[in-house]
Amino acid sequence: MTGESDVTYMDLPEVAGDVTASDEPGGSVPLASGDAEWDEASSGLRLRPRTAALAALALVTGSVAAYDYAVVPPETPLVAGYDPSGIDWLFGLSLGVFALYVLVPAVRRPDRTRAVLADVRRSRAATASLAYLAAFFLVGLFGPFVLGPPSPGLLAAEQPPVFGSVSNLIVGNCLGEVAAGRCHGTMRYPFGTDPFGKDMLLVTVQGARVALVVALVSSTIIVPIAAAVGVTAGYFGGRADALLMRYVDIQQTVPAVVVYFIAIFLYGRSLFLIVLVFGLLGWGGVARIVRSEVVSLRTERYVTAAKSAGASDLDVIRRHVLPNVAGTVVVSTAQQIPYLIVVEASLSFMKLNAIELPSWGETIRWGMGDYFPLMWWISTWPLLCLVVTATAFGVFGDALRDALDPQT
């Protein structure tokens, strides 16, 4: 195949044109998803730059992680003041995948990016959701490093949020204005503080990091598995289709939460276990959607023309099928992310995640215990962020589906 084809969410077909095939071997074939020339070398496999970058990233990450676990003593941090865990390694790898297959294509194809954003901006709700998700990503990624972890301070305990107030009898040391027997909040702690003096703004930011980890790592697991299974089943059909879809049927009859319940008795509670279980068992629905798309695509004229011109099945899948279903995979995964975030929060709320994890669910559970409703702000902020984040992903996923649909 001449030229490289990188499959990303930006690689979607333009308006389909007439399909013609040259009578001579190796002739050019104008295709609906872009012109391609098939020759005898088209069946060769070449390592594309982004694929090479991803392989190098995975190799480096795996090597450093193996060194950390096999060589560095358990009580010794890998670097000064920081000892990454298994979920941290997965999160770093997921960030690399996101940069290589979403951010880089968006920058390399600014016209296509502007067109997609223009379609999204037609809806005010979708525009607001996109703005919120961008802020959520930046806060979850950089917030814990910029603001630091929340630390207790008894002299700042039980402070109300900046726009609220509470009886002065509850607050031992009011840092804001005291009027009519009520302690008012201060900009020093805009979200208020908990009974131990922890800044609820910092606690909420730490929860955003956990939600971002769940969203990115789970998506990194779901997308390649769902795409591989869906494309293989839909393109080849027959026994491959029957076998893979029967496996999906069996997998979907076993709830992932039940598998997680069993796993925590064997390995203990952890965020790593949550994203691994729900990522490995959550791709069935996306694979079914991809499979149905590929079944219709394999009979398209440009696929038939490519085969007639000498393209192998791998070439057709890589050059024409995957780019045409990339949007479907991305949209389906984006619509599943809210479910995964809510599941993690629910497990934390039920004390089925790591207790020391600053998850929104854990903070909601703790704030709605003995301190509610007097200190309502402890559970209000993480609950509000959880609801808004899940809603924003859902709204943006619907808008992205319309924007990436070639028929619209």
C-alpha cells in the first residue's frame, strides 16, 4: 500500500464518490474513503510512526514498572517522594495512547477537527459538555500536582463554603465573617472544610483524578478489544462471527460486578482491579455495534473494488474498514464511560474499593454519615461533580455521534 493509514477517530470517510478499478494490475482505485494504489507490495506490513511510538512507550513503561517491582525494595520509592502503583503505570500508558491517537490526529488534521467541533457547537448543551470535559481532564490530570494533597488542620475544621453559613456553635474557630450567630465561609476555603480541616476543594480534585483514571484506563482496554472482535466477526462472518458473538453472549450473562466481588476476596480491593475487571468485561456491547457496522460495510462498492484490485483482507480492514468504524467505536466508548465512573463511585460508596482512595463515592458516603445535614457541603461537592461528569459524557457522546456520522 502506498502511503500510511493511521486509524483514529478523525479518520472518517468523506462523501463517497464513484468507484472505478483499473484493468491493469496495480492500477489506481478511487475509493470512498480515499484514493489508494494497490500493488504487489501492498501486502507487506510496515511499522507506522505512531505504532512504533506506541510500542516504544509500552516497552519503556513495562520495563520501568518491572524494574520497580523486581529490583526496588517495596518500602523504597522509585523516585524521591513518589512510588507509582500498578494503576499509575496503566494511567501513564493510557495518556500516551490518548495523545497518539486523539490529540496528535486532531492537530495534524485541523480542518477535520474544526468541522467536528463546528457540528458539536450547534448544540449549546454539547458545547457546555465539551467545555466541562476539557476542564475535567485538565483538573484531573494536573490538579493534584498543582494543588497538592489535602492535609488536615484542626484550626480550619468545619468551615462552610464561601457562599454558605453554619451556626457558630458548630464551628470551633470561624475563619470567615460571624454575623447573627452564624459563621460564613471564606475564599480561603471556597468549598469549605471537613471535620478534620481538609480543604474540600482539594478533596474534590483528588476525586476527579480517580474518575479520570477510570475513564482513560477503561477506554484504553475496551477500544482495542471491541474493535478487534467486532471487525473480525463482521468482516469474515461464518464460524468466526458465530464463535465470537457466542462468546460475547456468554460474557454478558456474567455481570462484571460479580466477578469483581470474587476478585476482591482473592486480591483485595483496589482501583486497579476495578478498571481491569470492568475493562475486560465491558467491551461486549461496543463489539456488537462495531460488528453490525462492518457487516454492512463489507458489501460496499469500494471494499469490493479494493479486493478486485488485489488488496488483501488485512489491507482492506486497515485501510477502509477500521477508518469507517472508528467513529462508532469512539462514540460507543464515550457513552459507556459515565457507567464506569458511576460504578466506581458506587463501589466506593459501599466500601468495596480501597478505603484510602479519595474517590467521589467514598467522600459522598463519609459526608452523608454523622455529619449530614449539618455539614452538607462535604457530600454535596463530589455528588454534584459525579452527576455533572456523567451527564456531560452522555451529552457529548450523543453530539459526537451526530458529528462523526458520515450520512449526516
